[in-house]
Amino acid sequence: MPSGLVALALGGFGIGLTEFLIAGLLPQVASSFTVSEAAAGRLISGYALSVAVGAIALTAATARLPRKQVLIGLVALFVVGNLLSAVAPDYPVMLLGRIVAALCHGSFFGIGSLVARSLVAPEKKSQAVAVMFAGLTVANVLGVPFGALVGERWGWRAAFWAVTAIGVLALAAIAALVPAWAGRTPPATGTGGPGPIPPPPASGTGEPDPVPAGGLRAQLRAFRSWQVWLTLTATALGYGGMFGAFTYIAYTFTEVSGFASADVAWLLMVYGVGLVVGNLLGGRAADRDRDRALVLALFGLTLTLALFGLLAGSATASVVLVFVMGVTGFASVPGMITRVTDFAHGAALAASANVSASNVGNALGAWLGGLAITAGLGYTSPLYVGAGIALLSTVVMVIAARQARTGQVADRAPAR
């Protein structure tokens, strides 16, 4: 494993902690600033909105800059945001710190995915992206309990100081371990890099490894591809299906499965472990046959959520299925990232748009799941809503795969 991938995973871990740990600290933060629970909740919703905006805006603004330098700048922004949160004298400064930290989130994972894939041979690019995202998935497992534990012992500010320190460490690691040429065509042997990698077809796609796009105009041209839009749509719907169910999973556990409120924390950790496993397995599968792996992952998520809705009354089945939900829900992530960047010819803006699409999907799924509960359909209804959204994602992915295959056959047909 290239050491640069470890540095990127560390950055992903820090960013993931920032996103998730606040959930375990909300009561303390609300009490400290004497604000309502709803106001404290904006520290989460404001973060999510800033991720979606920052992913596009910062990637577009830095289109012509070397990608290693951009990553260093993004992590520096992350450090400043968490430092603001740690020392915030009042609620508005705390919210500002959350927004500043969130702005780097989407761009880091979008640009970082291009850097990660440039560090390995083309046939391992999805696995490289999975290694980078491993930091995020591990943070999902540890984030809430980490925040709650540190906050309980040393106060909520200590948690943000700890994340700030992780950010400084990640910044130093990226500066030291990520090659200067990362994210663009490697230099010839003897100039500091591993030598140019020829562009054989990426496994299972028939698409050549992309040549990174240059300025903003070149980046925007990537969105002329229907395959880019189909992949972004499948990403949004896939995330929407998972988070339509996950947002209300605590109610399903306590009101349907019969668990106590105290059990929710370890059940969410089971889900988080599933995310870690799904991310790594999905990266491997995507490097073998990407479109097939994506269709199977999305269809697997559809079946898992539908089955979860049917068997939610069983505590044992719920434990198993929430783990499988994590596996199938995140197995598509590495492949989606490499797919959209392949068809966008390496445009970082498309990779960051994929992160924005996932956040749009999160909001859509949570909203539709909430509507189902409000309509009196019960606490299993978000699972069925999620299954329906995931099924739409599967259909979109099947269409995308067939169109891509048809286009490849046409390209290979002999001239008459």
C-alpha cells in the first residue's frame, strides 16, 4: 500500500470524526450555549448543507491548482474550522466553525479519490479509493462513541481539540507522503515517480483510465456525458435508499424490534462495521467487474431493506440485517467514484459532484422516510421507502451499464 494512501485515509478519518462526533455532544453543546435542541441540531444540518455547496464551489475554484497543494489547503481549512469550534465563545462562532470545517469535506473526498487512484496501477484504482474511504467508515463506527466519551470526561471542547490535532497530523502526513505528481499523469522513471502507466481498459468497463481535466471549462465539459449524469443519479438514489432507512433506525430498534434505548449505540456500531466491510469488498469487486458489482450492491441493498421491514420484529434478524445494510449500502461507493471520474475523464469537479449527490440523496431519503412515519405507516415504513429508492437506483445503474456496453460494442464494430 502506498504511504500516500495512508495519509489520505487519515485525512478522511479526521473529516469523518468531525461529521459524526457532534451527534454525541449535542446535549452538552446546547447546554453550554443555552440554545434549544433544534438550534443545536443546526450544527448537523448546517454541516451537511455546507458539504454539498463546498464540494462544487471549492473544486471549481481550485481547478487549475496542483492537487496535492489543494489537498493541503483543504485540510488546513478543516483544522481552522475545528479550532474555531473548540474555542467558540458563543453559538454563532460554533456554527461558523462547523460550516468552515464542512466546506472542505466534499472537495477532499472528490479530489482525494483522484489522487488515490493515481498512486496505484489502473486495475487497483477502486481498491485505492476504498482505502481512502476506509478512514471515513472507521470514523462512522467510532465518531459518536468517541465524541460522547471524550465529552463526558473532559467536556465537548476537548473532542474538537482532539479532532484539530488529528487534522494537523493528517496535514503533515499528506505534505510528506503524497507525491507532488499525484493526481496527474506520473512522470517518467527517474524523475521522482514510478514511470508512466499505460492506459489499458479498466476492469469490467472497457473505458480507458482518464486523463485529468485541466481548467474549469474542461471540467464542466465532463458533464456533457450522460454516463456522468446517470452515475450521479444512481449515487443520489443509492444513498437516499440507505439513509431513508438509517435516519429512523433507532425508532425501528426500540419501537419494533424491542431493544432498549441503551442498545442503540452498539447496534449503530454493528452498522458501522458493516460500512467498513462493504467499502473494502466493494473496492475489490469493482476492480474485477465494476458495473456488475454496482448493480449487485444496489440490488442487494434493495432486498436487505425490504427484508428488514418484514423481519424487524425479530431482534436477532435486526442485528444481522443492520450489518448487511451497512455492507450493501457502502459497497457501491468506491465503484461509483471511479465510474464517474472515468466517464468524466478525470474531472475533479465530477468526483466532488458525486459527494454532493450523496448528500442530496441523504436529505431526500430522510425527508421521504419522515413523510411515511408522519402518514401513520409505522416505524418500519422508512425501510420500505428506502427499498423503493434503492430499487430506482438499481434500475438507473442497469440502464447506465447497458448503455455503456452498447457504446463500447459500437466503438469496436469494424468500419464497413
